Amino acid sequence: MLVDLRAFPKSRIKGFNREELEEGLKRNGMKYLWLGDKLGGFRREGYEKYMKSDNFREGIETLLSIARDKRVCLMCLERDRRFCHRRFIIRALKELGVEVRDLVRDQ
């Protein structure tokens, strides 16, 4: 399952808008879920502060629930998680004992 973490799931690149991506994945036997409302970036008070919120915890719980049954791929705008809010999500998941692999860096 591809979990889209973009706060604004739009793209100038064909096929990467939310609707197109969801449909393309479905045609290829994959599922799509947008969690940008709970886990997306662009938080006014800063992402680390946002991580203490109920919305963030709900997003993490949703991810954990899905990961119990499916392999999950987290997607955002930035390719390298070092420059993306995914680094905070990944840190939270690792603190909970979740194995996380980076498709770009862990090859």
C-alpha cells in the first residue's frame, strides 16, 4: 500500500496527482491511502511540536494498523527523507519498534 503523506497531494508531474496516482496504482493491483491530513508537513507551529498532537498520534496508529497486514510505502514530495518531514514520522515509527527501510538509500 502506498501511503501519501503530502499535505497537498498535487503535482505538475503527470500521474502524481492524488486521483491519477490512486487510479494508476489500483490498475496495477496496489492500494493508495492519503494521510496528508494527519501526517502531512507544513505545520505552522513546526512538525516536532505537531507530533505531540492527537491528529499525529491518530495518523501513526492508522499506519501501524495498516502495517500489521500490508507492506507500506510512505510517499512525499522530497526524494531524500533527510530534507522531508518523513524523517520525523520514521523516527516515531522506529521508536515504536517498526522496521523502516529507505527505498533510495538502503539499496
